[in-house]
Amino acid sequence: MQPRQWQQQLVQLLRRRLDPEASHGRDVLIHAGPGAGKTLGALLGFQAMQQEGKLKCFLVMCHRTSILSQWRSSAERLGLRLEDWSESSAQLQSQNTHSQNIQNADGWIVTYQGAASQLQGLKQALESWAGDELLAIADEAHHLGVDPDEPDGPVWGRTFLELSSQARLRLGLTGTPFRADNLAFCAARRIRIQEGGQLVEQISPDLCVEPRELIAAGDVRPLEFRFQDGWVEHSREGKPDRDVSPLSEEVRESWRARNLRRAIRLSDSSSIAQQLLIRARRKLEQVREQHPGAGGLVIAKDIAHARSISTLLREQGDRVDLVHSQDPEAAVRLSNFQEGGADWLVSIDMCAEGFDAPRLRVVAYLTTVVTRSRFVQGITRAVRMCNIRAATETVPRDPSYVFAPADPLLMSYARSWSLSEPYRIQAQPQEVDADDPLQSGAWRGPSLPLEAVNDGAGAVIRLRTPELPNFLHQ
């Protein structure tokens, strides 16, 4: 197996951090998106350090059970023994073959929730198994929020810190190295820099693999964006006055949020959401001319919204799988889609980190969740390549497509999705003009109902990446 360049750099980075004379701490953070090979890179790094006698064992902690099989299969490719850990299966009994396998394994793997519920048992087992020669790996480390002012804060973060307290090295892997709550997270060094004469604390990855690098190498697909623009009318019942607000240019936060809530509704055939879905379907049909097994993903607001979208797609003759966290058959439906059993997958909260479907080529983002992490996690489901397509497509690869309402926040995220920026965790307060209601936060906009009078769905704002034009002025 020939490691990628960044994976070779990771091995060198771990070697430097394990140097007894090094003084850079024991936290290493890797920022790399889907398709970069984070799982394999981490295992290659451990294997190299194990062969050099610097590490003995590794512990992997993940946020979802569905990701465990991905780690196990990657470890198997490298000849590493990776075992699921649970307190009951790890009891030392000579007649229990599985328990012997647990103790003789190169690595253990457990979910964050599973580790939190079995903290003391796992902690004791780690001491006898690995000692101080342990590599603790945090998969999607940004889930491990840490608040120094709240010792009883987020459980997952406290669990990881306690379990890795004796680890020789802590390796964090993430595709989105930031959090909406501005908390720091585990397996990441906090750095202070001077900005405008003041100290600002931030987290910067030790090794960053930007999507544009992976696109240039042909490891992942580029993304092209189609933002559906339109007009939304605000009015008061019984009042003749109306205020028309353009979706893509609305800067007043409360009105911007209202516009997006209105834009994702399936009111009639001229609505923004329906026009967006029509164009997404047409694009998927075009993609299938060259990629017959291609599929699409719709990210919906809630279960009722997802059902409406599913009904609309089925009426057009599409095969649709609907998945959500309350569905006991969700795992089966996800597997069905991955194997090519449906044209579209409609999801609320099941298809972000860890969901691997290389056949996915079109994403329709129809939710009011506009945090950068959720948006980037959702759209990057469509960048993965399978071996069969990689052998037939030229480099750069054929693009995947993202359809979304022309919400200003989403468009700003699209412009920077392929770039890595430091994550500021302690910003100095800015001076606010108390006389300006837009700055002071007191202004919330008029309490007016939204009417389905005229979305005015029409123009599509296009954006190709990694070239990032100033499309907002189009």
C-alpha cells in the first residue's frame, strides 16, 4: 500500500512529537475532509510508531456505532488487530477466547457514549493493557467539547480526557475543526496569537489537508453549487402594505431566517423549494448518463417535511428511502441506498459524518440548520470516489452538485468550504453601537406572518469550486 503524501507527513509529525526532546505537547489535530483517508492515515501512523517501538497500543473513540466497521476493515487491511471493547467482554478469563483476543489486540474501539457509560472499567483495563505506550485517537474530535469554566460540562469531552490522561499521544481527526458554541475540544492544542494588539486564543490543525488539494490529486470530486434565488413577501393580515424581501440579499438576520423558513416549504410548483428539487432531479438524470448508479440526497428540516419531500419525489417516479433517527429500520435503509437500492435518500439527521456513499452525486440542502459545520458535513457526502469510478474518470474528477436556497449564510459557507481557517475559541468583545438596533441585538424585525403569495423562484446563482468567484454580485 502506497501512503498518500499527507499520510507520510502524518507519520513524520507523530515521530517528531514522540521525540523525548520535543516540547510541542502530546495533542495532534488533523483536519481532512471525507475521502482524504483519515482512518487509514491514523492507522498507518500508529503502525509505523509501533514498528519503531515508540507505541504499543491504540484506542479509537467514535461518535457513531456505524463508523466502527469502517475502522475495523481499515485495520484489517494493514494487518492490525482491532477489537470492539466492552466491559463484559474484556474480563480476563483464560477459557474465553474473545477475552484473550481483546487483551492481545493492537487496538480497542468504542463509541464515546459507550466509553462514558463504562468509564471506570475501561480506565482500569487500559492501565494494564497499554500502560503509558498508548495512542488515543478521537474520531471527529470536534464532538469532544471542553469548557474549562464548567468541570461538569460535556460528558464526551470529559470522558476522553480522563481515558487519555496517561496516553503517550492524543490524535484528533476532524473534517470540520470548529464548533457553533465556540468551545475548545479535545486532542487539539490551544494557541494564543496577537491580533490588533490583543491576545486571541484559537485552535489551528497541526496538519491540514484541504479539499482543493484532494480535488487536484483526483482523490475526491469537486463540488458545484446551484443556489435557488427568489423573493419572499412579508405582510400583515388585512393590511394592504407588503414588504418584498430578496432571499439572496437579505442582511437583516431575523428576516433572513424567515426567508429561509419560507423558502424550504413545498407550497406550490412555483415555490423556491419545489423549483430547487425539480432542478436537482434534472441534474441527477444528466449525471446518470455517465454514472448510471448515481444517487441523490435531500437533507430535510424535520420528519413531516421529509415525508412531504419523499411523496413529491415518488410522484415523479423516483425510488426514495426516508431515514431519521426515530426509524428502527434506518440502518437497513442507509445500507440499501449505499448498495444502489433507491434513487434518492431523504434524511433529517442521519447522513452527515461517517456516512459513506460514493454513488452520491447530488445533494439538496432543504433545512433551516445553517451552522457551517452541519452544512459542510452535509454537502461533502457527495465528494467520495469509489475504485471503479476512479479507474474510469479523468482527473480532475466529474463534479458532484449541491442545490440549496440562496441564503446568504449558506452561500458564504460555500465560498469557503474548500479552505481551512483557524477556529477562534476566545474572541475579544467588539464595541457595539447601542444606538444601532442592528448591532445592539435589540432589533428582531416586525412580527409579521409569512404568506405563500409569491416566492418568485427563478434565477439560480452558480458557484464552481475550488475556483471561488465573487458570485454574490451576480
